[in-house]
Amino acid sequence: MPPPRFKLAILMATSIVLAGFMLFDLGARANLGGKFRNVSTSESWDGFRSWEQLRPSRDLVWRNCAPGRQCARLIVPLDYSNQDSGGEAVIALVRKPAVVPKDSKLYRGPILFNPGGPGASGVDFIIGETGDLFSTILGPEFDLIGFDPRGIARSIPRVSFFKTDIERSLFDYVSLPLVNGSDEGIHRTLARAKIVGQLAAEADSGYLRHINTDYTARDMLRIVEAHGRSKLQYWGFSYGTVLGATFAAMFPVIKHSKLLA
């Protein structure tokens, strides 16, 4: 069995590889204009007609949105290595609130969720029936929080590099599928990915470098701290497990009490 440090090295190497592919999937989900439900920023529920109604803030200001759900938009630094630059990102969040008040001894804090992708919407994940299912599994003493990672869906800035719908349609770019398992298929897939990467680089105004796994992990810490907590409780799936491993590697053990994958 590999030693723990070797396992961590494998996880971090995997996160680096997946981060390279992250832009491709994020760009697809942000640019397909209706093929994915999570691109919509103007969903309508009773009394809640647009995410633009929610004023972004550095505190979590929750507002009733979908039935049994509350929504918020959190301001975070666009560039964590140069926070004085003034650049900002806005993270869209939804929560299924605990049934007990925060000052109750029964309250067990927030759990953050990431459904994977990379580029899948955590808002979509928790705002629907899946959130109810997790509440049944975990118990009603938790706040269940889904968020759209920076760059996708309702969070801004959104990754966008196709100039027109026609260009988007010609690429038919939904994800990064393997053409086939042959050497030729692998090379074609890699070539296609490089072309899409070049398109992204040409259209970049300077923000794409900040759409990455480690900054998303830092966003998660901001979400937890804005919730008034110091420790992360988290459940990630697929790429979300890499995100959780990245968080655990970046921050001390005291920063996470539970990591589920």
C-alpha cells in the first residue's frame, strides 16, 4: 500500500491534470445557451424572478427563493494572490436550511456540496429533489449548501469564449469526450482540446487564470467563514473529491471537520 504522502502526491497530480480540463467543461456549460439548465440566471419562482435581484455582499445575506430554499450571492476576491487589485468574483449559493435555529444545541452547521464535472452546478444540485434526499440521509440539523463554482452558471465572471451561437453549434462542444480508445482517437481528442484552449486564450480578458481548483477551494473557506464557522463540512462527488482533497492539502487539519467523498 502506498504511503500517505505518495497518495497525496497522486491526488494533487490528478487535481493539476483535471484543472487543465476544467476550463473546457466550464466553457461548455457557460456557453451552450439553454442546453444546460444551470446556465439560466433568470429562473422564476414565487416572489423570486432573477438572481440579479440578489445584491452581492461580503456577508451571506439569504433570501427566500425556491420552495424551502434560500439564495445568496457572496463577493470573494477574483485574485487571492493580489487581493488589493480590486477584482471581485461573485459566488451564487443556495441552501436548504436546517429545521433547528443556529443557537440550538442540536444545530450541526453547514455542509457544502460539489457535484463534480468539473463545472456542474451546486445550486442545481441542492435546489431540487436531491437536496431533500440529502436532508433525509444526513438529518435536518444541517444547513445544506450548494454553490456554483467561480466561472460557471450563476456565478460571475462566467467562462465564455465562443463569440457566436453559430460558432458554438459548429464545435458542438458539450464536454470533452474521448473520440475512441485508439491512438488516433486520443490524439484527435487532444487536438480538439488544444483548439478550444486556444479559443479561450484568445478571448480571455485576464480572468481565466483565476478560474481554477485552488481558488475554488479558497472560495469554499470564505463561504464557511461567512457562515460564522471555522471548519469545513463537505461532500464532493467525482471532481468534487479532488476539490475536497485540494482543500485538505491547502489548509490545516483544524479547518475541516468532515470531508466526504
